[in-house]
Amino acid sequence: MSINSSKIYCYPKDLQIQFPEGLDEIRFLEEIGNFNYLSIKQSESNRIDLPQEFTEATLPDDFLKKIRQNQYEQAKIFRKDQQFKNIIYNDIELSASKMARQNMALIVAVASDLKTKHYWQDVQKDPQEFTGEDFKEILKIISNRDSKLYYIEAQVKKDIDAKFSPSSLQPFDLSQSWQNHEEAYSQN
């Protein structure tokens, strides 16, 4: 079994370089100072000699920080998109927006009797009847989903850190990472 490794190299930006054939992947990263930085991936079992002008390098911290921050923001957007999606409670579709959550929590907090009936609109604007106990259950469903999403986001950020290191930039698929951690979470 051959192992692929991805390493960072740089070479002077003014040089015209002929890249050797057979490399698994070459990705231009950025021009920094007077050097072009590349990520080159190749099989350990079939190493190809690189031009002598290539120097194994590490990326500046600010470059990696920028890439990671961008990926963190994408993960946050992904989480928020799922976090505020509607929920289903007793076959009724309800909003899980920030305002809906706050209003439900307020009803639960101030209700002297959680058996008292309240009217609430579903997402089709049809009035529905709920008790304070129902709102507690709805908020519990929302809270459990939020906990799961925050956990998955934290795991995805760990993947981001592992993929973007000073000596290696590897391809990263946010949706695949998210899906893998979601499946792992569901199995626990």
C-alpha cells in the first residue's frame, strides 16, 4: 500500500519551472515575499525528484490562520443553517428561530401552571394549541439538536487544524467532514 504525502515547497517567483510529470497533485498556494508556495502531493512508494530550486518550506502562521479562519467561518455558517431550521413536534412543523425560542422559553419561565393551554402558530400560520409542558419538550428537542451541532462543529474544526498544518495543506471537504462526524455522533 502506498502512502501519499503532501508537503509545502517554495521556489523563487521569477523562475520559470518545468514541473516533473507523475506528481499526484500540485496546488499553488500563494506568493509570499519573493517566493511561490506550493503544496505537492506524491506517493511515498513512487517518489519523483523535484527541481533543485524547490525548497521544502513551512507556511507563515498568518497564512494558515487566514485559511483556518475562513474554514471555521464556513463551519459556523453550516451549523447555523441547520440550527435554526424548523422542527417537527407531534406532526406540527414549528419555527426554531431565535425569536421563537425566546418566546417559548418565556412562556415556560412565567407560566404558573404548565398545564395551561397557549395558542401558537405553526410555520403555515395556522393556530395550534400547546401547554407549557409541550413548550418544555419543544425546547428540549431544540436544545438537544443545538448540542449535537456544536459538538460536530468542534470536531470539524479539529479536522481543519489537522488538514492545514505548517508543513502540509491537504484538501478539505467541509460537508464530508460534517457528515462523518454527524454519523459518528449518531452511533454514540
